[in-house]
Amino acid sequence: MLDPELLEILVCPETKTRVQLADAALLERVNRAIAGSRLTNRAGQKVVETIDGGLVREDGRLLYPIRDGIPVMLIDEALPLDGLG
């Protein structure tokens, strides 16, 4: 679980808007897309490793993955949520 104090200070590195924890349903959809080789990150690389959690940008368009309890707040590592099944 992510420390609530850390969550309060984290923002999207691109837009500087707030992020919130992804809910279980969204994580399931993201991990299904990863397992089906249907998800690429902002850098255009296919995502092959499932995620433990995620931080969704305020506008709901991007998810920053959490792996091994660590938020990956890199623009190129963000996962676009547009068109996610």
C-alpha cells in the first residue's frame, strides 16, 4: 500500500495535476491488457510486466504504474487508458 502522505504530494510529472490510486477494477483491466500483449506505454514500448497498483492522473487519461510498491512517475512509463477494454 502506498503511504497516504506520499500520495498527497505526488503529481503527474507532465501536467502537475493530482493523481489518485487506481481502483481494483481498473487494475484488473490494465493487467488483462498487459497479459494479452495489448498495452504500450507512452514511449511506445509493449508493457510485459503486470503492475501491483497504479496512480491515475486527474483527467483519467494516464496511469503511472506501481511496481514492487514503488510509483514509477516517469512520463514515458505512463500507460494510456484511452481505449482500454
